[in-house]
Amino acid sequence: MYQVRIVAARYGGPEVLEPREEPVPKPGRGEVRVRIEAAGVAYADLLMRQGLYPGGPQPPFTPGYDLVGRVDALDPALEEEPGARVAALSVSGSYAQYLCLPAGQLVRVPPELDAAEAVCLVLNYVTAWQMLHRAARVREGDTILVHGASGGVGTALTELARLAGVTVFGTASRAKHAAIAHLGARLIDYRTEDFVARVKEWTKGAGVQAVFDPVGGANLRRSYRCLARRGRLIVYGAISMTGRGRLKGYLSGAGSFLRLGLLDLLPDGRRARFYSILQMKRAHPAWFRDDLAHLFELLAGQRIRPVIAARLPLPEAARAHLMLEEGSATGKIVLIP
């Protein structure tokens, strides 16, 4: 039996992603083979493809940070149920029709959920939930600023924050405002408006309790200026690294971490932190399972509805990366093997 798998043969642009046909993998000891129904496309995938992801795989490799699928085969010593719907934070490898993973990495998914909507929760919504409730510890009545409010994590942050009774200001290009207006954020066009001035105006100079920044670079200082006393800046990416080549990208990333560390040293009661879903998962493995299970309940109860930018066939992975790089996507791009 054969499968199609997307392979990055070398570091570079979207064009390095190539579909390959090869034998379906066999599960090893303690492993489960998952027939993938939906694979998410994330900025981390782009960083890996460009060789900018710390500790990322070496070419040739298959990107793919998150997946939802069904148990297809397994080590006979395991008690997993064949056909069961499962999700996993694979980190890499899910741009494929099949993937073998350790059984302990799998989380059960309610069978009635749409696979594309469910995969949005595995990385994007868990990231948003943990940043809101475990890192920033927002409370009902708080006000926050979400950068990239039209992105996969940005839309998740906005929806979950509003569900918690939190007021959201969000930055997004004017062209995307209409598409995310239903999420209830007060939107700022970062291309034509000064988001610091807008936040100060709307909060009457008080600032917000938390800012969520995936941009990094020079944006961090301005985000910090938006914070109220005892506010928290949560940084969860460095989009400023991409599209600049490996050396400049690494230097930009290093500069972001240096800025973040210096901001956190300021003796003004505010804090600046970096959030990583992998670091959180390693430190508190039960939190990932618990938070994802809770989010599946919210989705099953129709209390959340992920924004899906596109559902693309697996061989169109290069197109998906190009859409993400160009900023033309609103919400999460999902590959359907």
C-alpha cells in the first residue's frame, strides 16, 4: 500500500515542498498508525522549511505540526481502538496520508466533529487558551490587545477571550476586518493606524491587561507600551524572522529574545514572557490533554467555531505556504490528505 507525503528536500521557499509517493509506514513498538483526515498549516512549518526553527528537522523532512485522523493500525501490544478518531501535536510529519506516532501522544476526538474544525484546536486553540488562562491569567472584565487578529491563533484568541468576558482590541489589515467582524474585536488597521495611540485612546490612557504578539522584532517595544500596570506581554512567535534568509532570520530572532529579556527587567510592574506550546506541554503534560479535551467540548457544544481560511488538497501544500507568507489567509489553512 502506498501513500502521498509532502517532502521539503532542502531549505527554501514554498517551491521546495514536493509530493512523493512511497510505501505506507508500519507502526513500531508502542506506536499507532494514524490515517490523517486533516493537517494544519502553521507558521512553525514555514520556519522549519526555511531552516529557522530552533531544533527543527534537517532536510529531507515532512512538515506538519498538528493532525486529526483515525487509528489505522497499531502495535499488537496496545489497546487502542481501530477506527477511533484521534488528534496529535506531531510537530513535524503530518503533511501525509499516514503517520506513525507513540500511542501516548494521541488525544481522543469526539467522532461527530468535523476534522478540519477539530484540527484547528490542536495547535491554535490550545495555544490561545493557555496564553489567555495559564500565561496571562486574564479575568472577566479585562481588556487585551491581539496582534494578527485575522490569523489562526489570532482568531482563536479573540473568540476565546470574548467567551471569557474579555474585551479585545485586534490588529489586522483593513481588507480582513469584514471577515472577522463577527468575532467581536475592536479592530485596528496596523498599516494606517498607530495601534499604541488607539489603545491609549480607547482605554483612556490606562492600557490593556495583556498583549499577545506573534511578530517580534521592533514590534515588542510598542506592544509593551500598551500594557497597563501589572500587565503582561505574551510573545509566541517571530514572524519578523521569515523571508529574510537564514542568517538575517536568526539574527532577527535573537534580537527579539534580547528585547524581550530587557523588557522583562524593567522595574515598572509589567512583565514580558515567551510562550511555547511545546515547553508548556513538557512542563505540564496533563495540561495539554485537559485543555484540548475542554476545547473539543466547546466545539461539540457549538460555543466556538474556528475560522478556516481554506481546505486544500494535500498536494497543494506549497500553495498553502505561499498564502500564509503573503498574508492572504484569514484563519487557519487546513490540508486534506
